[in-house]
Amino acid sequence: MRCARDQAGVLEGKRMASSSPDAPCSCDCFVSVPPASAIPAVIFAKNSDRPRDEVQEVVFVPAGTHTPGSRLQCTYIEVEQVSKTHAVILSRPSWLWGAEMGANEHGVCIGNEAVWTKEPLREGEALLGMDLLRLALERSTSAQEALHVITGLLERYGQGGSCLEDPAPFCYHNTFLLADRTEAWVLETAGRLWAAQRIQEGARNISNQLSIGTDISAQHPELHTHAQAQGWWDGQGTFDFAQVFSLTQQPVRMEAAKARFLAGRELLRQQQGGITAEVMMGILRDKESGICMDSGGFRTTASMVSVLPQDPTQPCVHFLTATPDPSRSVFKPFIFGVGVAQAPQVLSPTFGAQDPVRTLPRFQTQVDRRHTLYRGHQAALGLMESDQDRGQQLRQKQQDLEQEGLKAIRELLASEWAPPFQELGSLFQAFVKRESQAYV
């Protein structure tokens, strides 16, 4: 598979992909670090905007130990496995190995975004940005360590390959928002090159564009020399990463992303000092700004909000929808603990060696990846649109269930509710089951 042949082809391909109404090139990530948060916690949020019929599943992977020298199959290529991996919860397009967003047992959260820069897309298959995200969650105990994992893997394996389950390749580079209990990092890449910005207070968002300017906390050692060699920077004055590496003429889609980025930044600014999980959910549901996406061939296919208390004795809580359109979905709480297991209702069927992603040439056929909750939710969306009374009843059930979960978490973090770890570990499964039953 070739994603680019030369620089001219790369830029033209970007313009075509970015202007297509079916191109899955829009997402938004948000983070609030005290004092922007209303409580002493870092709050992370992300909408995953993908092809409208793509199914996103929520997968729990327990911690594991691995044989030295063993190999790990990612979406397209193998990498060296590490001796120990951490437990993770992932929201991912069900056809690939990596994830659009997720968290690990140490309170590290990551979301990624598509981005196009002056740096050409590589030919052939490598690690997807979503693979890098999952690998970092499995291998890190802090946001900064996750940054080092991603940049190290970038240096060794590179990034590349189609990010769309379709015979026509669709490729991009990636930006990441990484958070833990104490801080956040924005990591923006261009091929193997990268720049990172540390966020120790306040609120920050990223979208489908470079956003790190002169405030660079860490960078690839060859970032400046490469930019000079390409004639993108004259070596004089302050180095502005976004200015130097962004395309001179932005495609239509990236101009739209700029408007969405500015709208998201303003929504965060309006809530400075009062940002909660509910506030983040409201931002993810904002359709006027385009952050809640439902247009043409793509939409918001899944959403996530995480509360990461600064007090290490309190559990981190991750709310996941596992269904499209957060404005008509339920954010359900997940907590790592004793008794955590995979919720079968949000796990897609598997197709083994016959999966179109495994057979070459890839993606020549389509398979039905819908999981149980997705099927029920789609039927519920249909009712909301066709039968006003029944649709309103279903929406009320969704809202009541979500509020019940939010109330329980507020009481938990305020030490007003202290259930056994077994109950905490099964919280997500219980809410998924109740939502599924509401759609029957």
C-alpha cells in the first residue's frame, strides 16, 4: 500500500482527502488541570470522529507478563513486546489493534488526532497513531513516560498505513493529548519528528491541526536542523513549530478544524475554574461548534471523559459511551479494580485470519462488526427520529441512567460512598447491561 509517492502527490492527496465529505479527519481532545477544574483533579475528554457506519468497541485488556524477545502484532506490523504491560480500557474502531482513546490502571489517558504537515507521508505500512496510543498506555505509568514511549517507537518504526477500513488508503500523521493525575502533555508529530508542550495548569484542547507554537517543552533533536535543511525555517529568531511545519495553504477540512479548535478553546475558557466531568460531556455534545460531529459520511462514533483525582488514594474514573453521537448516548463509568472483566455487550465479533484487515489485498470485503449495545442503540436512535413519544421516553431513560452514574461518582470522590472494590470493578459492566436492557 502506498500512501504517498512524492511531495506533490502528498499535498494533492491531502487536499482531496481533506475536502471529501466522507474523510474521517476530525476529532477533538480536551483537558483541564487545576485550577481550571472545579475539583482537585485533571479532567480529560475526547470525541472520536470516524466514518459514520464504523463500529467502536470498548475493550478491557488486563495486565500481563511476556516472554523476553517475543513479538507483538499491531494493526499492520509487528514490534518487540515488553516484559510487562499494564491493564488498559480502550475505545477503538473494532477492525484495528490500536485505539482512538483510552486509559490505563495508573491513571494515564491518551487521545489522538489526525494531522497533515509539510513532512511527507511515508510509503508502506508502519504503526498507526492508534497503535502508538495503545502501546503507550500498556507501557507507561505517567503522561511523560507515555510521551517517551510514543517518540521512541516513532523513531524506531515510524508511522504509516491506512487509517480507514476501505480499499482506498487514507493516511495521516498524529497529534496526541496525554494526561495523568498531575499534568498533561500535547505531543504533535510530523513523520518521525515531534514537538511537545507540558500543561501543568489551565485548560487545553487539540484538533486536526498543529497547535504548539514557540512554547516547546521537549522536541526531536533534529527538529530545527531538518526544518532548515528543507528551507522551512531560516534559523533566525524564535522557532514556532506550528508555523514552520503547517501546510502553507490549508485544505478546506483543516480550515474547518481551525474553527472547531477555536470554538473548543472558547468553551473551555467560559468554564475556567468550574470544569467538571459534566461540563466536559456538555462540550463533547456541542453540535453548533461541530465538536459533536454528524455530517455527511462521518460522525462522532464514540466519546470518553475521565476524572483523574490528584489524591492518589482516590480512584480514577473513566466514562465511555461505546455508541455514536454523545448527545444521544450514555456516558457509563469505568473504574479499574477487583473484578473488572470485559463487558460482552460492547465487544464486536471477531473474524480471525479471514478478517478483511488480515487478508491481502486488505479491505476487499465488508463484515458486520456491530456489537450488542451498538445494535440496540441504533434502534433507539431510529425511534427518537420516527416516534417522538417513545423516542423521548428512551432519551429520558438514557439521561436518568447517566445521572445515576454521575451521582455515584460524585459521592465516591466526596467519600460519601465507599463500596467494596469488587463492586467498583463491575460498575461499567452493570451500567452497560442496564443500558442494553433499556433498548430491548
